[in-house]
Amino acid sequence: MLKFDITSEYKNGFARTGIIHTPHGDIRTPAFVGAATRATVKALTMQEMRDLGSQAILANTYHLLLAPGTDLIKEAGGLAEFSSWHGPTFTDSGGFQIFSLPDVKITMNGAKFKSHINGDKFEMTPESSMQAQWAIGADIHMAFDHLAKSENHKDMEIAMRRTHDWLDRCVAEHHRLAKIHGCDMPFEGPPERGSARMSGARPWRRAERTQPEKGILSHEQYLYAVVQGGTFNDLRAESAKYCASKDVDGFGIGGVFTADGMDEMLKTVNAILPKEKPRHLLGMGQEPIDLFVGAEFGCDTFDCVGPTRMARNGSLYTNDGRINIKNAKFIHDFSPVMPECDCECCKNYTKAYLHHLFKTDEITAKVLASIHNERFVVHIVDEIRESLQNDSFENYKETFLNRYYNN
Ligand SMILES: [Zn+2]
């Protein structure tokens, strides 16, 4: 079972701080998890991610299945080794991307789809998603769920029931794979950085065991069930109850698209989910308010591609709201994007310089902007964690949101 220590509980009965102990290190929660869709955070190196204070990354099973293929990642020693991240890792199940494809066919067995790269046909089932995630070797996996987006109660109920059926199959397959790979044995700790590459040895092996099934990693891996149900609180409650009854290590909360109504939904769900297991809010965190509401109502980790995607378009966070650095008003602005920010971009460069890099389409523009935006969201969640610990959350939330949204 994934070890999660709750270090403080907030007076509203939902928010908490804690530490998730993964085989690749600890995550102090609440925490913002960097979106490393294809085993890279776009425009950033893993060293830059470490330098800006990121604690964990989340990669996407669908994208890694298509390229470079899960066998190659296995061969490299898993996601953390392959990407040189060497820290805690998550994978999502691939469901979100697959159900966004134009010609996906959904059956009780799974989802049939064509690769967006070369048109190759694939079928993803709960079992194959688990096998792919075990091969990728992230510390924390998400169960394969049917992500639907509809305002129709019946449609959402059908998708939720399918998600529950698939969850049972994910749990069975996860435990089968865990048993095969000896994950009932004590974890010996990660190898020294670079040691695997230096010696040519495969990392994460256990000395006392016979060789694990070819290519599949033998370090402990953990499964989160995913709560669905859309905007319907009765379905969310039913889904939370179902997920809570399963032998899983934590929970993802999926299918949330806006902060509207998110507080009520999270209150419903997190009042049902067992307190002692961690919860991840999937795909939310582009808007700072998502992070405040998520943490306030009991979510421990968040991931979102929004901050780096916006950065690549020149949209940068500041404490006074977002700015578009491509705007002509920054041509002669020799101040940093945000004077209070401690990131590499703000410490060394001016808005005028960044504006010039964007206007001339220099690669460095995207790098610096991504460093800043990712640092901004990581920092907010760090501040939320601290404010929960020293009982100043309400004050921090009000001050931050008033300034951010009223300028
Ligand atoms: Zn900055």
C-alpha cells in the first residue's frame, strides 16, 4: 500500500497537508505535478523542472504507447530513468486522450481507436492500460476510465458504470502484475543517480528474486481509482462510494473541466473517500482558483498542461493577472515579468527582451516563459501548503485571488 502521512488537517475538515512516499522519493502535499505528456515537460529540461521546485511529473500512457512505445521505456529502466527525472512519477491511463479522438469506438471491453500519428489501429482495455502503465513504470498509475462530457444524466451514468466495471478489471490486473513482479517485497530504495547508466545495469532490480518477467520493472507501483460522474452530485457520490470500496492506493478525480461547482462536487466526493489515502485532481490547475478550491476541499495533488501551453503562446502569469508578453506595450519595458518571482526568467531577463524573443520566434522565448509559468503554479501550491500548516489559508486565498482577478 502506498504510504501517505497526513501532517496537518485544516479546520474545514477537508484540506490537509501530507507526504506521499513513493519509491522515487517523497511528495509534500498539496503539490502541483508537472505535465510531462510525452515523458518531457514541453520546452523544459528535467534539471529546469528540479530547479523550479517541481516535486513530481505526470506522463500520458496513450502518447507513450504510440511513441516511443512502452517496450522502449521498459528497456530504459522506466519513465524516471528514461527521462532523467529521477523523482516521483505518475501516469494517467490514456483515457482522456483516447476519448477525445474523433473516431473512437467504445465497447464494454474497452476503446478502439486509430493512432493520430500513422493511423495504426489500437484497442485499449483496462488490462492493456495496466500492462502499459506497469511497463512505463511510473510510481502511481490511474485506472482506465470512460471520460464522458455531457450534460445528460443518463449518458453520464452509463459512462460511470462502465468506469466502475473497468475499475474492477484494472484492480485485478494491477494485483496480478504486482504479484508477478514481486512487489510484496520490501523496497530497497532507488539507485544512485546515473549508476544504472554508468554500469549498464537495469535499475530497480531486487537481489533476492528470480528475474521478473522480461522487461517489466520490479519496483513497487501503485494504483489510483478514478472517480467520475460529471456535474451530477448523485453520480459523483455513487462513484466515490464505489471507488472507496476497492483495494486501491489513492484516487484520481476526473472529468472536471471548470471551477464552477467544483467546491460542491469535491465536498461530496471527498467526504466519502477514505481520508487516509491521497487524491489527485486530474487535469486542473490552469487557473489559480482551481488550485485554491482543489486544496481547500481535500485534493492533494494536481496536474495541468495549461501553464506551459499558455507560456508557449506568450501568456504569462503575474500576481496581478495574466499578461500577453507579445503586446506592444512591453517593447520598452525593462522590468522583469514579475519582480517578486524567483525564477530564472524573472531574475535575469526583462519583459522587453522576452517580447523581442517572442516577436522573432526564438526558441528561448518558450523556454523562459515556461520556466516562469511552471514556477508560478508550483509556488502557489507551495504557499497553499504552508498557509494550511500555519493556519493562514483563508487570508492567503483572499489576498491572492483579490489581487489576481481584480487587476
Ligand atoms: Zn518568474
